[in-house]
Amino acid sequence: MKAPLYIFILFLFFLNGCLHTEPRENKASIPSAPKESSVVSKKGMVQIPGGTLSMGGDNDQADLNEFPKHEVEVASFWMDETEVTNAQFAVFVKGTNYLTVAERAISWEDLKKEVPPNTPKPPDSLLQPGALVFKPTDQPVSLNNPGAWWHWTIGANWRHPEGPKSNIRDKMDHPVTQIAWEDATAYAAWSGKRLPTEAEWEWASRGGLENAVYPWGDEDVNAGAPKANFWQGMFPYENKKTDGYFTTAPVKSFPPNAYGLYDMAGNVWEWCNDWFDFDFYKNEGAKKSNTKGPAKGYNPYMPHQQEKIIRGGSFLCNDDYCSGYRNSRRMGSSVDTGLNHTGFRCVVDP
Ligand SMILES: [Ca+2]
Ligand SMILES: [Ca+2]
């Protein structure tokens, strides 16, 4: 009895990237920067100096796709000192009536064009607006099987990050989550900013420290006072919560890096502008000054979907799983996917 549902949940996990339609009226109305302000407010932002980034893995936890380490010139820019919060995102939505991807209708007619031929139509009861929500397992499980802890949840969206019964009333200073890449870019455009490139993100995360593993340096993530919001204990079933937070934490709950940026490690993954190509660092394009990444993405483990880069890890990361809090850790996420461990921050040119 369990097998079909389980397979379907996995199906949804892997195909969530094409689950949501893009209503033309919503797309057409993606808001631009408020006209009254020709100068973008740099309140809550810090200036990041330009320089030469030594980009890529620094220790033996680094994945193959973090190599080869290579140099990239990065021009100066300004960056939000925190992840975009629920309070900030609420101002955007109130001013624009923007509807996030997770709140939009799902069309099987569109979806079936992007799945293998003869994929059966899921029941209508499941083809409803929603997003993926993390739930801890009740026992140790194989870490190769994200379907065991990610659950397609109808009614999950940025206002209800853990499902329809959850809310953000006491989380207005937490990072906004359940944000698809296009939601993040719409917010950035409205605020007159943009998403960082992957190189800018890593350069900023390093905070001027060359070849350090973490934004704070090389001290082990598990040593001393909590350095970031991540997962302590056996993922995904036992969270000892010694940092005080099971899911998101209010922004600025942990010390900033040397550039004054908070939560570059952990709390929520952050969207970047670049496509995720697993082998991009092997290309000459990776070494271009101010590289904007590859022209399209390729993830050999998810060949059917186009993914954008996410950086910095989340409250779900630990050393046994993704060690996403390392400066060089790179992951791809489907552009239309909402997850309750993914948000973003913006940058702006000087
Ligand atoms: Ca935590
Ligand atoms: Ca973060």
C-alpha cells in the first residue's frame, strides 16, 4: 500500500521544478523598482570590496564540483547584510500583490511536457498549489533518499512555510522561505537590486579570509560557541538543537563575518543568479572576470531539470550530510521549487 504513494512523493520531489504554471497575467505584472526612488536604498547593506577570489574547495569535505580551485576577479558591490526577512518580503507583496510560485495553480498539461513520456497523471487532489516541507524521520534513514524527509505539502508557501496550519506571525524577523528563484528575482527587481552571482556570493562569504573553510575562518563548525544555525546530531531524525533552533532563526542570531554579513553560513540556503553546471569550474568561462556562470545548467544527478545555484547551507546542514556552511559549497535547486530551507539576499552595484 505504501509503495505507490512513496514513489509519487519522490516523483514530486524530483519534478517539482516543473509543477507550477506561470500565469501570464502574473508574469506580465512582475513589478519593477518603485518609480519614486531613482536611487536604491543601501540601508541594511554593506559594501564588499573588489578583489581576486580564489574560488573553490578548501578541505577534504569539498565535492568534486568545487574543483579545480581557480581565480576570479570580482568588482566591488553592495550586499544585504542579512537574508531577506518575512517582514521585508511582506512589504513587497503588499505593494505589488505578487503571487509566489508556490501559491499558483498547477497545470498537468504543462507538467506532462516536462516529464518522461507515459508518466501517469497524478491525482488532482495532489496537483494543488504547495511546496516541499522538511519533516524529520523517526529513525535513521539512507542519506541518498531525500524523499524520506521532503514532503510535498499542499498549502505550503511563504506565509505558511511548514504547511497550511503553520504561519509566520512570530517569525517576521526570520528569513523568508518557500521562495522559488523567480520569486527572488522579482523581489530583487522591485527593490532595484539583483541576485548575486555565484562568484560574488563566495567572495562575500569569505570576508577577506583567503582559502578559509568557513566565513569565520577555519575553526571547526562544531567547536566552541554556536557559529551558525545548522543541524547538530544525526540528520535527519535527531536534532540536538544546541544552537537553539530547529528550523529558521531570526536573522542576526549569530556573529557576522568580517564584512558584516550575517548567516552566510546556515539558516537558509540563498539563491544566486547563476545556472548550476556541475562541471562549470573546469571551463575557461569560470575564470572570467566577474563571471556570470554558464549559459545553462547541467546536473548529472537531475538531468531533466534546469537548476540555479544556491549557497551557504541551511538549518538542515551538518558534516554528515551537505556541510553547506562551507564557503565553497555549491548546490543546484530547481528554479520553480519552494523549500522551507531556501531563501535569498540581494546585491546592488555601486
Ligand atoms: Ca539549528
Ligand atoms: Ca544563509
